[in-house]
Amino acid sequence: MRTSGGAVRSAAVAAAGLVFLVGCGGVGGRHSGGTDDAGKGQRPDGPARGASATTHLKEVPGIGTALRSRIPAASRQVVAVYGEGADSSNSTVVLYEKDARGWDRKASWAAHNGRRGWTVDHHEGDKRSPVGVFTLTDAGGVLADPGAKLPYTHSSAFTPPPYWDKSTRHDFDYVVAINYNRVKGTSPLDPTRPDGQSKGGGIWLHGDHGGGTSACVSVPKAAMQTLLRTLDPARHPVVVMGDKVRLAG
């Protein structure tokens, strides 16, 4: 377990059974992977046909005033999750970074979100991902730290329970906690829900198994490795997530 400076994280890791409570939406029920259509990987801000289409952008594409105003002024990294529709589990994840010249599009991946789509009022068990802007401060996984800049908790406690579908075996090899109804600066395994259990929690960026999730956002394993090696506490990374219509509102 590491912090962003490479020091050993001293906080104790929860017992292996804890992930039953906190992983991917905070619901301990069966996770039926691979039942939704795979994402198509569309480019939400248009095709990349030259530097001007993807670099030195004044704003992150597709994000309207309401959500843009919630991105902290200090943020220089945005993980944008563009959901295909309000009730769709298909989405596209795009990584943007900002420098003195504006926002640059760094990478894009086909992804999945909650199997029932999106909501602005997420509750435990609704199988929808919450729409909003959330900070990213903590990471972890079953596998050893791949070089994360965020504090990383390495623990077998991330292993999905045996009664989940076999397709989910590697979903939590790597995770980044989305700071929805959780305590920042703690392991993703921390079950604390500041706004109450009914509001759900345990919402992560994690590995993809080819279908919708309980509420998390899932991307390919290589994407998780890239995100972990790129997201930097010094650049105040956030995720901006939702279906395209709500994102643009």
C-alpha cells in the first residue's frame, strides 16, 4: 500500500469480506456480468482529425455550464464519462488534461456504467450510476500497485465474492474510488457512508467485464493502468459523469 509520495499507507485494510458491502454500488447481491451490449466507443466530441480537434480546448467538450461550474478551479485532470443514454449501460471514457494552452484529450476508451443507466438521485440498489462531478483521491486493487500516483491499497479484500458471475473475477484488479458518499483519503474499501447507507456508495472506476455494472464505471484493464499511472493528486483529478444530455445541460 502506497501514498502518492511512495510511503507505506499505515491505515489498516478491512477484512476480505468487506468488499461484499462496498464494491460497485454498495450492494451485496449477485453481480450478473456480461448481460448488456458492449459499448461502441463513439467519440463524444467528434472524430480526432488533427490537433485542433483534441488539443488546446477552451473547455472539456460536451460538459454544460451546470456541471462545468462544479469542476474545482484547481483541477487539471478530468475523466469524462459520456453515457450513451439515460437508460443505457454503454458509455465512453475520455481523459483530459489542462495546461496553460487549454484542455488536451489524452486517451479514450469504450466503457460501461450502471446497467439501468444514470440518475441524479442515486440510491442503493437502483443499478444506476450517479450523475455529477466527483473528486478522485484514492485507489487500490487485488493486484500490486502498478505505479499509481494516488494512494494505493493493495489487498485481496477487493476480490469479488465467489457467488458473483465468473466474468467479474478481475473487475477489481485495479480500482479508483469515485468520491460519492465516501470519506476522502481512506481506502476504497472503507464502508463509511456520510450521507447514509440508503444513498449507496462504493462507486469505483474499475475493470470492465463486457456489460453494465451495479453503479460503477468500468473500462479495460489497460485503461485502468493508464489512469492509475496518470491521475495525480497534485493536479486535483475529478470525474465528470452522466448521460450526454444531462452532461450538456
